Amino acid sequence: MIKVTAFNGSPRKDGNTSRAIGMVFAVLREEGIETQEVRIGGNKVRGCLSCGQCRTKKLMRCAIEDDPVNDWIEAAKEADGIILASPTYFGNVTVEMKAFIDRLGFSCGGLLRRKVGAPITVARRGGAMQTYNALMTFFGITQMVVPCSSYWNVLFGLAPGDVERDEEGIGTMRSLGTNMAWLLKKLHS
């Protein structure tokens, strides 16, 4: 069974970022793909210490053991496709998302090579493209394969549920789900 895991950088449990993920997941499930959402936002996570232990000792995990990042790294390693979704906080990803992608990339970035990855960004108004580009940069440096959509994977909304009125954004999420499913099936056939 093909599996996609979405890592949600928002601290809001059922906020707009989770709803955006749900839009993509609906299409993936229609295509018979298993989905899992992991909420990383709102957790206490440490940034990368640049200790190098993950690489020197070939741990395939982070040497920091006092937060949930290693559980998330395992979920990423087990997934065929990865969605990184973040609300826009002052023109970039949330601090939890940044800590996660830094530690994931350093500890086992090579294992992500040729997995399918897609970014999702939610913004009130501006800053979404910097957030989108930060996530895309991660996919590029880890040699992941990124399906595109009919537009950039951005939804607009402030209050919970606002993204459900962004008609163009909803279409973009559905297109992303369709393209992601197509690519995953091609790679796993």
C-alpha cells in the first residue's frame, strides 16, 4: 500500500493548515492511497545543534533524544510521499517545521531521495511564497521528486475554516492530490 504522511507545522489542531491537508488527502484516499497527518506544530522541539553525531555515527536519526523529532523522522522514512505543510509566520515556516526539516535533512536526507514530496502553505495575506520556497528548498536538497499543481500550493485564510472559501486554493489542492497520486502510482508500479 502506498502511504503519504503530512507533517503539519501549525499549532492549531483543526486549523486552516490541517484543512488544507485534508483537501489533498481526500483525493489521495479516492485513489486508494493511505494517509497520515502528524501535527508537529505546538510541540516543544529543539533546533539542530550541528553536533554532527547523526552523520558521524550514521544513526539515521537525530542524536537529540528529548523531543518527538525522531518519531517524526521514522514516519518520514516509512512514507512513500511526504507533505510538509506550514502556516506563514512572519514570512516563513513555523519554528517547529524549521527544526524538523533541519534535523530530518541532516540525519537522513539521503533516505528521502526519490520519495515524492509536496509543500502546502497557508497565509492570511502575504509571505506565503517565502514559506512555499523554504519547503521546496528542502525537497530539492534531499533529492525528492515534487509534483506540481495548477498553481502554487497556497491557501488563504485567517480564522479556522477560511480556507474553505478559497475556491482557487481548493482547486489547487485537488490538483495537487491528483498529480501526487499519479506520480506515486507511476513510481510504484
